[in-house]
Amino acid sequence: MLFDDMPAPRLFGLPPGVDFPAALIAGLRTRMACRPPEDWARVTVYVNTSRMQRRLRSLFDAGGAQILPRIRLVTDLALDPVAADLPLPVPALQRRLELTRLIAQLLDAAPDLAPRSALYDLAESLAGLMDEMQGEGVSPDVIAALDVTDQSGHWQRTLEFLKIISAYFDASAPPDREARQRMVIERLAAHWQDHPPQDPIIIAGSTGSRGATQMLMRAVARLPQGAIVLPGFDFDMPPAAWDAIGDAMAAEDHPQFRFRKIADGLGMAPADIQRWANDNPPDAARNRLISLSLRPAPVTDQWRHEGKDLGDLLTATQHMTLLEAPSPRLEAETIALRLRAALDEGRTAALITPDRMLTRQVAAALDRWSVLPDDSAGQPLPLSPPGRLLRQVARLFGQKLDAESLLALLKHPLAHADAERGQHLLNSHALELFIRGEGMPFPDATALLEWAGHKSAPAHRRAWVEWIISFTSGLASVGAQPLTNHLDLLLDRAANITRGPALWEEAAGRKALAVITDLQLHAPHAGTIPPRDFTAILDGVLRGAEVRNPDAGHPQILVWGTLEARVQGADLVILAGLNEGVWPGTSSADPWLNRALRARAGLLLPERRIGLAAHDYQQAAAAPEVWISRAVRSADAETVAARWVNRLTNLLDGLPAQSGPAALADMRARGAAWLAAANDLSIPKAPTPAAQRPSPRPPISARPQKLSVTAIETLLRDPYAIYARTILRLNALGPLNQSADARLRGTVIHSVFEGFINTGTAPDAPDAAAVLDTIAAQVIDDTCPWPITARQWLAQIRRTAPYFLTTEVERQNIGTPTLMESRGEVPLGVHEFTLSGKADRIDLNDAGEALIYDYKTGDPPSVKAQEFFDKQLLIEAAMVSRGAFEKIGACNVVNATFIGLGSNPKQVPAPLEKLPPPVIWHQLQQLIDAWMQYDRGYTARIAPFAVKHASDYDHLSRFGEWGDSDTPQPEDLA
């Protein structure tokens, strides 16, 4: 039939740059030209990817009516009926869940083998090792028999894990897909030796990177009507270069290494490999240049001898551009600009890169022109709305609900996705403002119902809160249970949150439903697992799926991964992210076997992936027009150009007789011109001048008529904050992710020592320390819901207690505690201004004189600092002397002291002798009088406590565009 004039084995190839699927069909048509139409049905074509299968079918569909050949996937051989007596393969997910259960048992018995958080990752990695061992025909006994001298104990840990999978290699065990694939291929090869099929069988597009596939390819190539068609075969390699890639340890990373291995297995030389079709690559001269640049390192001396045969390199590189951008951002913007220009040229353009961050940046840059690229990779399912919702709910299992997690759920686009979503968002906003303003670190049912029951709350809010309680209650108490129960609970709560079918709608929802349904099917194999293991399994399963909308992107602007690029072509191809560690990527760390052990065991080497990436590069670089793009610097360091880029530039630089340096300069010049255009495009045409240091001057009538004692210090240090808070009425919101901060700690300390004083217990009483400790434990338990922090604070109070009790004896000997946490206010006497404040503690002596105390959880301000800025006690003394506190009336103040109760407890007195109350009162009148003058502006950051001091209003004043040394710019607001 097809190959009557050719002896077996038969090995064909198509050069890089040729549209492989189209050329494959063209070669078939040529060979079938004289055959009757029904003979097409006798042809079987095996391809390696479903993308190739779809492309072949679409090309046949576009070519007119005919009988089609059978187009099958090599991987479908695992289900071939020739092995009907073999058990069906175990689903991959089922096997991973079984491994998860077995690894969990091993870690329970030996926790030091690996961290528990790596449970699913270990199962995934171990399953990958199993697939590789089964595909390459390597049993666990072969690995266990390796002679390894291990001083660290790593090998023994590896053997412990290998014992887990050894049972799966028994002949009686149900096979995995890879194991059954190899069994089927071995059976086919044996059957074909005695009963070779007479119909044509072709394997097309496979590089033979796996052992089982190579076995199949060798068997097919020897059939009477069998043939192999290799993609991207380098016909320009001379015999000497072919000979140099025979050693796997030295040449596994070469793009043609796998083809050499296939040819060796068939006893063929490179001259025996023929062209499948007469299709020529777009630029044969460029193919020769790329081929020479990729020679193995030991024979790069061939550059000198063969370089002169390349001819004028200006011709070979006339459709090549080298872009060396200073940053990933500019690389993305330049690529986007070139892709946009391709639309105007009426050409198809493809971006090929394994760097998903770069593709997202390019897509964002294209949005400038409302162009959405057709991204073949789509969106990872965990990042889609259904994926994120499922992960967020799962993370609540076994965890105390905090405010951040709750609001993240409430703001999810699928939450309350019904007709009442608008009101739901209003309620969510109101709850967030309350949490930020009043605090609710752990929104349990009691706290939420109390908020909903406030007298100012609308009537409908309670029903909304009850809905929240319905999907959050009981999650914190979820413990170890079967995976099926975890999934049922997850789906029940997720459906409650969405309040409808929105979770499973659209492409992402349908994909999520399929993944979860599959997980439910195999869930019994995981056994009983704790919530954290369930979260790890869910994340791992969702990571394995992607969502793509094939109708969303522009048909002329394409984004491909390296795998998609093998079966498609474009007029302009941009190879981006060509830096070491990106393309080629770094070899993933193998937790089981190092490179030498893999070679000895007969497994694949890490360089295999680099070799496959090199082959993708060689094929893509043969496009009609090609860009080679990289960023010279990443976010934090200089980058290293991909080895293939280095080789190409070094080769060009070393061939001056063939105009190599000039060709390289032209390539860079073309890239630089596009880079300059993109840079100009990204710079605003009319840049906004930097903000000046603000000093607003509002009308006198708008200025505050009342300030607290603590606000006086703010007025001295950062008047702009007073302007923003009291005049603009902009109050800073608290953090959403609430924590045990210094403010709460101060509240706790004050409550503890105030509570002790209120008991009336004498500080020198035998049980004083016990009473103080009891009060401290109760206060901390009531106000600090963070267990670790609560223990730390209680320990600190216990360390400070002896000092407090000792000094408290002295304090109570000279005065009696009279006021605790009392508020007071008094008119200042100028501009109808009122001064208010809250005193921590005021004692009275026998003469009716006042002694003022203020507790500090950190270091108290020094005497010098109190003289100029920290005048809190001095001002309180002036207020007491003026009768600000109604209960005690106007009193003479004989002492005012800060009581430091931090890690270094001490007492620091206020300088009353130097700044007595009358002086302070006069200074206050002068200060307020000055601020009531119209020409006095509220300057930002006049005297911050430290350069690194952050104000709540720095963003409003645009601090950073101006500095602390800049001259304030008054602004009249009248």
C-alpha cells in the first residue's frame, strides 16, 4: 500500500518550521493518490496529544468530502481491546487518594519523615514516580538494590516511601494507566512479530520521550506498512554532530537527542531518515543557523568550521528580532505593542512562553486597546470564582472564624448571587465598617446577633445575620472524618452561600462541578482525614484543572504554551521569557532520586525536560517571523539569558566574515525600536507634578472648638491629622485582620490594675499577688481572644506584678485612689475652646491635694520629651487645678507620674516644678490662640516622633511625593 517500495524500518521527519499537521496530511494524500477512496479507512494514525488530533480532524474537514483515516491517541492504547483480559486501569485520582492515606499512616508512625503539610504533594510526587517507573519498566526492587552510601538518612527515608508503592507493582495488583499502557504495548509488539498487520499504521508527532512510547515506535516502524513521522527533525545536522549526542548523561538536553535514541533502537543512521513531505520551512537559512547554535557543548568548535557555510547571516536573520527589555513590565508592554501592530497588518501573531505571569502582563497591556488574546491555557480552576469559593469555605473547617475570612466570603462575587445581592452588599459594607471601627476579631453568632440587634440597625439585618450563622456555624468544630463527609459539608455550605445554582454555572462552574464529582466518586479511597488534609487534597485536585473560554479571545492574537505551539503556526511568533529558570525552567527538585541514581536505575534524567524545551524552541524559532524576547532584570536581580539565546548571540558574534555581528546588531536594533515605542507609550504625555507638602487653612469657624489631651500632642506633631479628623471628619478605619495590638494591650493593662485597685486589696497583703493574678487572668480571658498572645500578656503581667505591688504600697501611703478612668473637661478661657481628657487614675492625699498617675505598657516618655511634646500629665494637672473633674473639684496637684509596666518597669515624674499648671495653662491658651489665627495652616508632619513614623493620613497628604524637609505650601480653604 503506502510503503511497498520501502523496506522496514521506516523513519520519516519534517523539519522545524513546517506546519506539521498540514504536512502530515499532505504526505498522506501524496501516497494515497492512486489508492481507492475506501483505503483511507484502513489507515491508522497515532498522535501524541488531543490538540494534534483535533487539528488533524479540522484540516480534513476543511479539505472536502472523503473517508477519513482513524486518528487515535498513543495514550489511548491503555484502553485498547487487544488487552481485554487485563483489568481496567485504576483512575489517577483514586491512586493519589490511596497514596495520601498510606503516606498519612506512615507520617503518623514516623512524623520526622516529612512535614504533614506536604501530604498531598508527596502523594502527587510519588504517583509521578510510579508512573515513570511503570512506563520505563523499572521495578521497586531495582531501586532498592542500588548501592547508596547515605550519611544523612535521606535514602532510608526514601526507601520507607518506596515500600508504600511496592505493592502496586505486584502482578495481581490492578494496574495504573501507565502500567497498563506498557502491558498493552508489549503485548502488541509481541503479537505483531507473529501476525503483523497489513494496513498502514503511522505514529506522528511523538518525540519518544517515554520508554513505553519508544517501544511502540520501534514496533510500528518495523511493520510491513508502519512508519514514524518525527516532528521538527533537524536535517541540517552533520554526522559528526549526530554522533556527539549519543550519551544521555552529556546530551539529554539537546533537542534532537530523543530522535537519536529512536534511530539507534532501529539500527538507523541519520541518512536513513527521509522527508515525509516536500514542504519547505519558511527560512531554511535560519534553520541552519539555529541548528548550528544548538550543537552540544563538547563540539561547539564546529562553529568555526561550519559557520562559514552559513552564508550571509544578514539574510538568515532578516526576520528575527532580539528584544532585551530592562524589566518584565517593559517586556510585556513591548510584546503587547507588537501584537497590536500585527492586527493592523492583518497577520496572526502568537506569544509562546511558559511564564504565566508574563502572559497575564501582556494581556493586561493589550487591554489598553480592548484586545483580549486567545489564551490556550485558560485560567487555573483554583483562581476562578467557583474554585476560590470552594477553597475559602474549605479553609474554615476546623478553624475559628475570623473577620477577614468572613468578609472575604461575603464579598465573593458568587455570595448571595440572587435578586437580593444589592442589599447583601450594603449589609456586608455596614458589617465591615463596624468591624474596622468597633472591633469583632472573631464574628461568632453572639457577636453578630448583638450587632444586628442594635437599636439603629434596620429590621432586615437580623435575617441576613441568621443566614451568615447558618453557613458558618459548626465549621470550627469539624474534625477528622471521611473525605466524603468533608465534601458533603463543603457543597452544602457553598450552596447556602450562593443561595442558588450560580456556583455551577458558566464554564468555570461546569468544570468545577466535574472535578468535584470525580473527587466524590473516588473519595472513599482517602479514608478518614483531618480538615487540613482535606484542604490540601482539594487544592491539589483543583490545581490540576483549567478553565478556558474558546470564544472569548481575538482569533488573530494567540497565547500558547510550548505544548500548544507544536501543532499550530502563526505569521509572527514571539518567544518570550527566554531566561534561565523560566525557559528552560529549572529542573524540579526530585525528593526521591538524584540524577546519578536515576541514570543507574534506568529512569529519565532531569535534563529530559530541558531537551524537550530546547526542541520546542527550535521548532518555534523557525516561524516566518520570530521574536526572541527576555527581560534583562527581574523584580529583584539580574537575569541570565537562556542558554539557547547565549549560544545564538555568541555564534553570531564569532562570525564577522558572514556579517554575524552586524546581523546581531540589527536584531537588537529592531527590538530596541519597539522597546522605545512601548516606553514612550507608557510615559504619561502630561505628567502630573508631584504633590507639595500641604498646609491647609480652613475658615476660623470650621476649626475645632474642642480637643482632647492626647489630641494636643497630635496638634504639635502632625496638625494635618487634626485637620483631617476634626474638620474633614475622616476617621481612620481599623485593620480588617485584627490582632492583639498595642492599643488592646494598653486597655488590658489598665483594666487589670484598675480592677485590682477597685477590690480594695492592700498591695502588701499576703494574698495581693494572687488577687492581682486572678483579675489579670479574667480580664485577659474576656478581652483577648488570641490564646498565644493571652498567655504572653499574662506572663508579662506576672513579671511586672512584684514591681507594681511594691511601688503601690508607696503610692497608697501618700494618697488614696479616688478616680479611675474618669473623663473631664474644662473651658480654656479663649475662643470658647474646651479641653477634654480621661485620667487613668487620680489619688488624693490627706490634705485634699491631687496625685495623678498614668499607666504605660511601654517606656514612659522622658522628662525632656514631656517638656516639649508629651505633655499629657502636665495638661491633666492643669485641668485638675481648674476643676475639670467634677467629683474632686479644683485641687492643687502635688505629683504626676507615669508608671511604666513594660519589660523595664519604672516611674517617670512629670516636671511640675519646671512647668506648673498655671504655666501650662498659659501655654495652652497661647497655642490655641495661635491655631485660631487664619494664617496658621495645618501642616502635615511638623515634628513626627521618628522619621519612620506613619500617620493615618499620610496617603491623604500624599506623603512620599514630598519629604519632611520640604517647605509647607499654604492653601486657603475659605
